[in-house]
Amino acid sequence: MLFSLQRLRALFIKESLQIIRDPSALIIALILPLMLLFLMGYAISLDSKNIPLGIVIEKSSAHTSSLVNAFSNSESFDVTTATDRRYFTKALQEGKLHAMIIVPSTFDVDILKGQPRIQIITDGTEPSIAGYAMKYGINVWQEWLYKEGIVFSPTLLDIQTRYWFNAPLLSSYFLLPGSIAIILTLIGTLLTALVVAREWERGTMEAIMSTPINILELLLGKLLPYFILGLISLLICMFITLSWFEIPFRGSFFLLVLSSCVYLIPSLSLGLLISTLAKNQFVAAQMALIIGFLPAMILSGFIFQISSMPPWLQFITHFIPAKYFITILQTLFLSGNIHEIIWPNMLYMLLYGISMFAIIFMITRKKLQ
């Protein structure tokens, strides 16, 4: 059969019209690239800014004030000062600070001897930020020595760096606990959205709705199997993380299971909401990736530091349940049972999940009518 430009033109018009009539194709081709571009442009940053830093000044002087000003004027740090290191110890454990600098009481005397010294204590639960804090701290220290007219030499650089909660400074200590949240997000959001949307496509959902089952029974019947599946996945992930990768776990296993149960509520509810709105597997999959998976990867603090993002994007992260769950996981694995972190974050997830479930309940009721 000879090649026909007329047939090619007809097929081209047909496919073009199909794309125009299919909103999901336009979303993937036009909206999704823009979203990814803006997310990667604003949220993904390999630099750290405004690192929370505590400076302990054991004895105040003109030199210590000058040193504090040097760190305060740096864009890399958000500085808080105190006179006792115990003031910052709890803040470092709770993740409110990422580093602490100790300026000893003998600082002025050491300057006269030509050997001023400071100590840096870094939170190792986030190795990348700990590394940046050390590197930026050394840079500020060297610049301050130069401005003060103290000739820099290796003997003057006596910064003692200690990494708390992650002494080996292994990225796996930080990434693997957070990856559990990403895995539960996939199971809760993506899998639920696909399976329920498949029932809409096949017409079995209408058959279920025609039975005497009420709305609450319908929703719980859809969520509970994947809730159990998520917990099974959690146990498998925990076994591999602890036995194969030998990641330390310093917290309570009960709190881990409890927080996972709470996180599955908003995760599963989001998947069910997506499938209720989309009713199509392809569209549901794209929506689950855009609304559930990508924010959990990029905006939760799993890989990229939230404090380095612009303020408007930091505000959006408050509506990402994975952000709170990842904080709980990293705390339980590396720091232990820090209740000041665990319970507030668990409460945020629970409120988010209840709100999402209430929205689904109202929408489903309207669909049944």
C-alpha cells in the first residue's frame, strides 16, 4: 500500500483532537513539566542556608562579640547565643538546632597566645547539613581570623567537630528511615488510587453501591485491607533496615507502629479521594504521583533541607503529611523517644487524616445520591 499524505493528515487530526479532548494528556504534557521545573528550581537545593546555629559564649568580650557578629552576618546561619551549653543540648536533640559552637572562657587568653580555639558540635542525623555546617563554620572562622589580623596557620585551626546521633556520618542512617515514609506513601496513595479507580472503570463500584452497605462501611472496607498491607510493608522494611543495613534504632517500637498507623490514615485517604475524583486508572496514577509521591519526595525534608526553600514553599510543606512522619522516623531511629517531637507531629498527621476522611465521606455521600 502506497504512503498517503491524506491518511496521515486524517490520523494526525484525529490524534490531535483526542489529545485536546483528554485533559489528562494536557496535564502530563503541559502542567506536569511546569510543576516539576518550579519544584526543582525552588525546592531542590544542594546548598544550605539559615542553618540553626547555637553559639555558647562562656565569657563575653570584644573578641567574642566580633565572632558572633561574623556568624550572624553569614547567610548560612541563623544564630542564637547563650552562656551555657546545656541551654542548647535539648534544642539539638529536638532538631531545633543543627550545630553548636563552644567559645571557651579562655578565648581571649588563647588569642594573646596566638592560638584561639573553638569547638563545633553537629547534629549528625542529617549528614549533608552537618557537613555544610562544619564547612561553613570553618570558612567563617578563617575569615574572622584574617579580619582580626591573626595570621592563619594550621596550628590555629583547632576546630573539634562532634557528630551527635550519627557518629559515622553515614547518609544511610538518615535516608533509610525516611525511605520508609516514601514506601508507605506509595502503598497508601498510589496503590489505593489505582485499585479503586479500576473498580470504577470496570463498573464493579456501581454494583457495590447498589447493595445495602452504608457509606462508612464502604470507605472502611476499601481502606482497611491496604492499611494492613501497609503495616506488613512496615515490618518488612524494619527487618531489612535493622538486620541487613544495620541502622540503629534507639526509640520505641510501639511508637513506631503507632505513628505508622496514624500516617496511613491521611495517605490512604488521599489515594481514595484521588480515585473518587478521577475514576480512571491512568489519571489516578498521574494525580497520585503529582499530589502524593512527588511532594513526599521533594517537600518533606527527606532529601532537601526545608529551611533552604523560599518562605512560601516552606508554608506549603506544612500540608505534607510525609514531612511529619519522616521527622518521627528519623527521631525514633537516631535520637530515641523525644516526645516533644513525636507527639506534636503525630497530632498533625491525625488531624490531616481526619480532615481528608471527612471530605471523602461528604463527596461519596453526594455521589450516592
